[in-house]
Amino acid sequence: MHKADFGIIRKEGMISVFPDQGSHKDTALFTITPKPWDSDFFKRKHGTLQIETPECLDQLSDWQITEALGRLAASADENGYDVIDLHISINRMRLIPILEETGFRLVDSRITFITLINKDEQALEPLPARTVKYAAWEDFDAIVHLTNESFVHNENFLSRFKNRRYYTADETARYYKAWIANHIDDKDTYFIVVKDKDRLFAYYIYKKTGFLEETPVYKAILTAVDPDYRGNRFHMRMQAHLFQQFPEKTFFLDNTSQLTNIPTIKSYIKSQKQLKSIELTFYRLKNAELSIL
């Protein structure tokens, strides 16, 4: 297969790259798919890059993959994609230098642990003299304020949505505000807040994301505790309280954290949680080197 032996097909906003010959002719290697919500929210065209046939990539050389990705990236630029993301397993480390050569940059990392929980075996740590309730719209402003303090304006918290190469400070704040809003009324979400009299000082969000081995999976989405109330195990107390709200007796718990969050990862390992995956997130800007700011 020569450098020119890759073709591009565009359909309904999607862009795919194919080998033009060989045993995998007409089999898509990569596809860029539009992300309508992100595009509308950030007012820039967003897409996500998907690896369609990993088994085909394994039979290609690095320069062949580079050529295929280069052709796809050039087509994405021509079609106005401003930001393209890619989420890959750490097992695909071979692709990292190829992605970088094509203009992709590492922006985030995630490590996921899965634990089977029997809630009858969990000790319920009460929240004495506190008010625990499901989040409601009347709590929204206080939740956003705590989120800004704990994440948006916290220099020790890193996220791709805080990366100034891709998002402005205003966009970061708007994103986290929208994230909170989208979970308050979500039917698969368990979202509690804790108050001391009228002061909301903590919250915890879990979402039912699917099933594993026919057992439901609940993913920890976001949790925060006001600095004045830290050191009292409120994270663990809220988690134990939420477990009791889930209708199932047994379920899988999905705990995902950034690789840079060493204390949390050590805690997961110490508690013998099962490692499920390590995932890397890359972004590519239109024309690779251009910045939106």
C-alpha cells in the first residue's frame, strides 16, 4: 500500500478514511462524527474521532496510519471542524506519536475502577443534625457557587474544559453550570445536597449508566464539600447515603478519576477496587497549530 492509497468519504456530516486497495478495501479506518450539543454550546464546530477497525490498524505501518490520519484531518479542516476529540485506551500507545504528528494534543487522562457493591454490607455513616435532600432548582445557584469554588476556580483541579488553548474562562464556567443543570432533573441521576440550616455545603451526584453482566452500573459524576466542612468524611457519608437510595441490592460502582489525582487513586487501590481501564483524551484544533483565543 502506497501513501496515496487512502480515500475519503463524506456522509451526513461524518468523514471517514478508507484504504483504496488490499484486503480491507472499503473498510473505514477512522471516522469523524459531529457533536451537535458541543457545537451549539461553544459556537464552534466540534467532532469526535472514532477508530472504526482496530484490527485493520494493527496491519498497517506507522507511516500508513499517519498518512490516513493526515488525509482525514485535512478533510476535517476543509469541512470546518474547529475542535476534534479522541478518546483512546492506554493500550493504544502506539498511536500517540502518530496523533501528535497529525496535530492532536493530550488534554486529559482517566483511570476507571469497577467495584461490585452489596449495599446490605455497607456501613451507613449518618449525617447528624444535617439536612440531606435531593437537589432541586431552588438549590441551583448554591450548587453552582460550590462547583465554581471547588473546580472552576481551583487551580489544583485540571480538566480539558479548563484548558485555555481550547476554552475561555467564561466557557469553562458555563460548561460546569450546564453540567449541573443537566443532572438535576435527569431520571437516571441520584443527586443529593447537604445543608447546615440554610447553607448548602456539600453535594454528590451518581448516575445509572448501564449494565455490566446484567448488573446495573452507577457512575460517580461529581462531588464537592465546602472547605469549612472538610475533614468530616462527608464524601463517604454522602456516598453511603446514596447507596441506600439505589433500588437494587447489588450493583457495580464506577469510580473514574484523572491520572494526576494520585491520592484518590491510592485510596482506590488500597480499598481493592478493580482496575477497568485507563483512557487518554486528545484534542486537535483546525489547522493544528491555531488557537481559538
